[in-house]
Amino acid sequence: MTKSENLIKSLIALPHEYEWLDFKESWFSKDEVGEYISAISNGAALCGREFGYVVWGIHNSTHEIIGTTVNFDKDVNHEPYKHYLARNLKPSVAFDVENVQIDGKRLVLLSVPAAKSVPTKFLSQAFIRIGSSKEKLSKFPEWEIRLLNILSNGIPTIVSMAAPDYAQELTFEKLFMYYGAKGVALRKETFKKSLRLLTADGRYNIMALLLSDANDIPIRVSVFSGKSKADTLFSVKEYGNSCILYAMDKILEYGDAINIIQADERGRISERKDVPLFDYEAFHEAILNAFIHNKWLGMNAPMISVFTDRIEILSHGGLGLEQDLEGFYKGVSIPVNEILASIFLQLRLSERSGRGVPKIVEAYGRDSIKIEKNFIVVTIPFNRINVTPFELNEGQPTVNPTVKATVNPTVKMSKNQRDILAKIADNPRITLTELSELLGLHRATIADNTSRLQKLGVLKRIGSDKTGYWEIVE
């Protein structure tokens, strides 16, 4: 397979068109092709890519190879068409047109270098792609300013972009504590340089803000009472506004706490089987990837949403600039934030083996990772052995049917007590701490209610607090 065939196959494997990529079937217009070259060249510069592409013979929504009759080898007003395009592109653009055969069908690949020092123009007009349409750059001044800044200063990163003026008095005590706890030396005299926390003009950058003791970046876990965000928001757990290393650890601890071990006695012959609610390794890798590859420039943190049937982990920014889809799934990772990724490696939070995405795919398949233009969502489904703790009954949360069937209906209980029994029915070995995390109640409240349930005669504790289990009394 030729290099061009491989390139086209990698392009059609992408989930969408981009500012630097367009698919056409057999559409052709003499001047609009030149306008597209301008738009693709400027789009490639905006996205930090060396080249942009237009491919004819591809269905633009399904990315199916259908073939094309488009022909660049012709004359326009007695002038070779390619020469006509080149003459009207300013500054000069060394575009390339190639005919490629794939599966017996003819395709046309137009490769366009990214704009360099100034926007690329055709017939004295610069163009850009907004969504799936081609527009004059002058109609979008914010994009024009952004493009000019990139052409002058390069693609902004969390290292090159300065933190806001109000965030230039930063402290890093938590960062030093974290490094110390990991047994990794961090020298006060050189850490700002070694961790790349300063811009070229000596100001704290976004990286420094992320690792500082206090920032204004909220990192939340939102817990919903149903299967969508339209359902009641049960609780919001705030882990941000501080060093993101600690925030990430707290989210991982939360995931560990809610990953209850369930007793699977279906088809039991001898010993029961203990089954976790979800694959914690896949969850762990998804959280790590979300923090490492998140587009922090907009001060937007990863979003973690917990539903009754799954966890969704959203990171902003989509795939890295040079990341191809197949390489992504196989673990050939190109970090969005290279310096942040190196810090995670230094602290042994991640590794170079590239096992993160393959682990998620192994556990839940490729469909568990949704890749969009501006974000990536990883879904960690729950593997519930018993009925879910809450079922909606005419819009009201009701106790697990197991509890309703076994507890004397004449016993009056509060909602918290019914909810506690529902959790215990699902997992008799659940701890007070796990109940506290799952129900969003203080541990003292859980302890008080379990004590009351025991006094009511509907709950027993069998064995010790550490190794025992709960029993619901019929």
C-alpha cells in the first residue's frame, strides 16, 4: 500500500471533517477550489498541522469510498488549471494533486501546506472553514485575530500561555508535598525551570496555575439520580480549585469507594463469585488520560458524571494534533500536553507502555470511547448483578424491590433509612464509608441510621465491623 493510500485511509477513519480536512464526491468549481485551498491552508495553521487535505471521491458524511470523475489535468482559458490556481494564490502555496486508486475506485488527493507567516489568499481574499462551510476570513474577526497570533507566535500551549494577571502570585507547597510523597526530588531553586512553569518573559503560565496551591479551576463529580442529565442532580462533589494532582487522586479514591463488590450467586454450584461494579483499571486509565490530554487552555477541567448505570468522563479538546485514530486505539499516544505528560511519567502516575486506551478498549470496546471534534467521552458502564438501588416509580425514587419484599411494611422508616437498606440489599458487605460516598451523606449520619435500623429490628450486623456483613431481617 502506498503512502498516499495509507494517508487517505487514516483520514477517512477520522470521525469528522476538520478545519484542515474536507471530503468531496465529484463537486468541482474553478474558483472555489482555489478558495478551498486558502481555507484548508489557513485551517491547518490554526490547528497546528503541517498540511491540510481535500479528498475527492469520499462521501462527506459516511466517509465511504465512492470514486470521482474530478480532473485537475485540464486547461482554464488556455492555461493549465494547476497553473491558474498557483498564480492566484498568495503567498505562493506548493500544493500537490495526486490520483489514487483504492478498492478499484479513483480518488483525488489535494495536499495543502499550512499558512506560514501570513494568511493564504486566493484572488486577494483569505478564506477559512467554519464548521463544514467555507467562509471569508474577514467575516470572522475573532478567527482572523487568532490566526494572525498563531502565525506570529505559534500554537498556544499551557507552557507558552501566561496565567491571568490575577494569578501571578502562586505558591506550590502542595506540589512539593506530592513529589515528596512519591519519593521524587524537587529542588526549590530549579523547579520552575525544570517543570516549565514560566513563559518566555518570566510570567507564570497555565501549567503553573494547574499545579499551584490555589486556582479557580473547578473539578467536579456530578452524581445524577437516573440515566441522564435530565434526571435530578443528586450531589456535586468538588475536588478542584487546587493542585490538579491532588484533585485527580481524590477522584480516583472516589471511584474506588463506589466500586462496590457484588456477590454473584447466579448458577452457583460451590463458591460465590465477587464481581466489582465496574473495571477499576479502565476507570483509572480513563481519568489519567482525561487529565493528561485535556485542553486546559480554556480553563475547562475534565467533567465526571455518575449515573445509575454508568460513569462518563469527558475531556476537552479532541485528539492531539498529529494523533491518528488507529494509533490512538492501539495506544500510540501523542500527548496534547507534552510537558504535563512528562510530569505524570516522572511521578510514576502513568507509563510509556501506551496501555491506557487499549485497557479501556479491552474492557468495554471501542464504542465506549466517543471522539468528537472538541471533546472525548469515555463511558464506564456498571455491571450490576442485582436490581439497581433506585428505580423510578411515577417520578419518585423507591427502595429496591428486594427490600420491599423482605422488610415488614408496618415499620416506619425515613427515606435515608430506606436508601441505606437498598444499598445493603445490593451488597451486604458494604461499609459505612461506602454508604456515605454512595448516598452523599455524612458517615455519622449513616452510622446513626444503621443503629436506628438495628433498634427497629430490621437490620442485623453479623460478625465484626471489619470482616462482617449486614443482614436484613424479614
